[in-house]
Amino acid sequence: MSVEHLVQMANDIGHFFAAEPKRSDAVAGIAGHIQRFWDPRMRRQIAAHLAAGGAGLEELTREAVASLKPP
């Protein structure tokens, strides 16, 4: 899957959880969703993208991806 598509999907998840009143809950919600529903290869790819600068990732999503456990 392309990195651009993964970034878009991650940001879409971020938009959903952005409604959480507490930032920490939003970050945990995004990370939890990605951890539960994304294939390990997708998680590795988005983590590598963040490590390379994370172009296109929004701030909340960037924080959530940084908190992911390695697959």
C-alpha cells in the first residue's frame, strides 16, 4: 500500500478521535485503532514514514504513530 494512502487513512482516524475532550484520549484512540486494525506491515510502513520526517501526517496523528508499539 502506498505511504500516501496510509497517511490519509491515519489522518482520517485522527479526525474521528480529535473530538475527544482530552488530547491523551485522542492519541490513545488513534494508536489503539491502528494497533488493532492495521496489518503489521502497514504499521511498520507508517512508523518508517514518521521516522523519515512524516510528511503529511497531522500533529495528533503524528503523536499517535510515535506511540505505537513495534509490530
